[in-house]
Amino acid sequence: MSRTRGGGRHLDEDDIRVRARGGSRPRTRNRPKHENAVEGLVTAVDRGRYRCLVNGVPVVAMKARELGRGSIVVGDRVDVVGDLSGRPDTLARVVRVRERASVLRRTADDTDPVERVIVANADQLAIVCALADPAPQPRFVDRCLVAAYDAGLAPLLCLTKADLADPDELVRVYAPLGVPYEVLDPESGLDGLRARLADRTTVLVGSSGVGKSTLVNRLVPGTDRAVGHVNAVTGRGRHTSTSAAALPFEGGWLIDTPGVRSFGLAHIDPEDIVEGFADLAEAAEDCPAGCSHQPDAPGCAIQAALERGELDPDRVASLRRLLTSREGDAAGTDENES
């Protein structure tokens, strides 16, 4: 459950209720304690089955009845009981989900009140963006940055297919945000990227066809994440990774996610976006309540400080681009995002 800045509550997928069909047993408040449960990490979710790493052993588990309809996602730390041998055809039970340190969420679009939890307990979001084939998608990148700021994750730009296009323009666009980046092509080494990923739990997010699965396969040989192709006419790719998966990587974890066509931000308060810009947030404190921080906003303190030459115009432009991305198009996509 998440809360808004004013103390209200966002809906998430756990709020969806399904009417019970006949025969349900009455619930009891007496819950088993499962004092002998063992901690595990959820590394994949597939049709109601949870792959967990328990004491280094891969275990398949189901969710215990007492957990109700609460979601369990990749990255969750859980308590598991039952057969923990990991032998074929054995099944354990997840009986508790431990408190999450972070949650990366998105909504289906900017009008959907129900947020979807993508992964839990990550500390870095790697946004994979192709420089060509398909063309760069800055509005999609902006939305991922907003989600990273909201979740408290450190963002990282991975610019792929540098053998097909020059990265300078896209690098220039995001330079004012101070977001670290790596420029990659099929022949380049990955030492710089490996150093940024080591000892961290990183979620990789990107549209279909940007080379995300190819990158994962290069970083973790033998993973065999499915790789697809982009249609030369439409610029669209098929979703090659169909489910999230956590892979051990140099003291940390890489969490590969399915390609997405939209990244709705209905669950994020615009003021939370402003707080991600430490150099602008102080000026924003003098803005009137509900200020859009756009050039025509009445009494906008950011605009006034900009006109006095006290703020970096590129930084202000970056903030406004993110705010527009949050509030602008209800579909949560642009024509290139699919």
C-alpha cells in the first residue's frame, strides 16, 4: 500500500477484490506463526508459482492461503516453509513477505488509478534506450526517470546500438539531469557498465527491440534471455522477455523485465518529481500551492528565479519536460514508444 503526500492512499493491485464463490471457509484471525520459516529471495514469478533462492538452493513455491490476495513480485524477500530441497516436483510455501526497502511501480496509463508493482528491493534503475532501430524515445525515458525518482532508485541510462547512430544529441538532452550513462555497441567492452552494476540490485527497463535482452545475455553469459527483432516499417518489436527474472551478478542482482509499451505515472504526485531536482526544489518552495512550474504558471517562483538568472535554464527545461510527461498525454506513450 502506498500513500499520497497528503496522507491519502493510492490504489494498487492488492485493492482489487474478487467476489468469493460458494464453499469458501470462514477466515480465522489465528494465523500460523511459522517460526521455522527460512528466508528466500523471489527470482521469478510464473502463473502462481514463485521461484525462490533459499540458502543458495532454487526452490519452487506457492503462496500460502493466509497471505490472501497480496502480490508477490521479483525481488521480494520472503519466508518459506515446506520442502526446501529444490528437487524436481517439490513445492514449498511462501508464508510471509518481508518489508520492502523499495518498490518500482507503474500504471497501465495516466488515467488508471491502480498501480502495478514491477519489482521490489532494487536500488538502481537502468533505462535501456536504443539510439536507432528503433529511434530514441525520450518521453519514455522521462517517464522511467520519474518512476525512479519516486521509488528512490538511482537512475542509469544505457544507450545501445551506438554503431548505428551518434549518442551526442541524446546525451546532451539528459546532461542537465546529471544522470550517469553508458554508451554501448555490439563490439564495445562492458567494463564501465559492469562497474556501475556490481554489488547493486538493478532493474533493467526498456521498450521492445532496444537490445535489453541482448545486453543481459552479454553481461550474464548462458542466461539465454529471448532476443527479438524490430520491424523496419513500423519500428515496433515483439516482447521477447515475457516475465521478470532476477539474475546474480558480481555481488548483486540484475532484474530483467519484459519490454513495455507504456509507463503510466498516475500514482505519482508532481511535487515528488520536483524533489528530485535538489537545485530547483528550494526555489519551488515559494511557488503557490498546485503550481505547474510551467512558464505561464501564475506566481511560479521557479520561473521568477529563472528570469533573474539564478537557475540553470537546461535544468528547468528538464524538470518541465518530466512534469509534462507526467501530466501531458493520457495514454502514457508517444508514437515511438511501442
